[in-house]
Amino acid sequence: MNRLADRVCLVTGSTGIAAAASERLAREGAVVFVVSRTESHARTLADRIEAEGGTAGWTTADLTDEAAVGAAVAACVERFGRLDGLFSVAGGSGRRFGDGPIHSVTRDAWDRTLELNLTTQALVCRSVVARMRDQEPNGSGTRGSVLLMGSVTTSDPAPEFFATHAYAAAKGALTALMTTMAAAYLPDRIRVNVVAPGLTATPMARRAAEDPDIRAYAARKQPLAGEMMDPDEVAHAAVFFLSDESRAVTGQLLKVDGGWSIASVSPEPPG
């Protein structure tokens, strides 16, 4: 239960997978710094961690704002002295902007969805990696670990239910960003990986959770999860990637999907 002792981990987002991961990282001994655009969520999460005996800090930031991202990362380092891990979770569906099949996506929907899911992660990575490069290696000889949030639907699509092409493009681009970052910062001993969850029970997935057809499809598509994935399943992966257990792992994408990517099922159950 001390796999992250003496490590400082920054998590973007404060609900769903971000909340589950923050709590799990703290239970493993990490100091957790939460960055969220919603003050009440961030404060509540940090308070919950500290009530359980952990150490946590928080701040609010609009992750599409370059200066705000820099200030948030600086606040973490100023308070806790260094930054050993990043789990960049924050993002969201672009449906409210008009994301959908590419033939119907407007320029505004495209730009706003990519800003929410790709630009934000790039800005966070820029500030975090700059800090990591300037710090002394930790006890394992590495300077930090970066974990980005992908999605299994970008590599194993289900167009009948998830035809949001701007979101898919953003999440898919993160794999390329991860690969090039992992190669570029290998000499600095900064590791970069991606976790790609299946359909997970989070606030973002409310539409899916309320659709019986999608739930039935998910039960067949990711049978190891039952129906929808529990956020804790992804939190387990975050512990692995941000701890020394993955000290020799970089440039990798891990699908935590309950079988989604290898299951072959039709939208309708067999008759």
C-alpha cells in the first residue's frame, strides 16, 4: 500500500476516473494535487483524501488557458516541492458542441471538441514536462511519469452508438503525442504512456448509462466489466504507470476495456 510513497502526482479532473484515481494514488502513499475547473468538486475530492489520512492539494484552472495551466502546475510544485507523476484525465464529450459523424460536424464543433480533449492535454504536458526536466531524479533514477487518457473507441469503434468523430480524432492524436513524447524525453528519463478505457461509469457516460440498448451492447462487448467499467479499474492502471512497477515501461498504450477491443459482437444480440 506504499507503492507511491514520497511521490507527488498531479491529476486533472475531479470526478469519475479522475476522482477514483486520485483516491487510489493517495492510498498508495502519493501526495495528490487536483486541478479542476469546478472548485466545489476539486475541494471536496481533496478534503475526502485528507479525511482518509492522505495528503492533497487542489486548485481551479481552465485547462484551455495556457497561463492558467502554467499557474496550476507552478502551484503544485511550489506547495510540494516537485512533480513525479501526471494523470491527465480532464476532457469530455463534444456532443454539446455538435460533434458527430464527420459529414455533419461544423468547424466550431470540431475546434471546441479538439480543444477540450487534445489541446488541454498538450498544454498540461508542456508545463509538467518542463518542470520534470529541471528536477533531480527520484529514488528510482527517473524524473517523472506522464499518463494520458485515451479511449478504446478510437482504435475499436462502435459507430452505431459512438459516432463522434472529432472526439475520436482528439483521443487518437493523443497516442501519437504519447509516442513522440516518450521518444523525445527518454534521455531525460521521463516516461509517457496512455491508458484507453472501455465504456466506464462516469458523469460523461450518463447518456450511455441511460440507454438500455447501449448498456446491453456493453454487456456483450466488455463482458469482464459486466456492463459498464468501474472507474476503479482504470485507477489500478494509473497506480501501475505512475509507480516504479512500470519503471521500464514507456511509449505504450494499455486498453483497460473489459474485453471490448477483442470481442466481436453485433449491435443487436443474436436471435
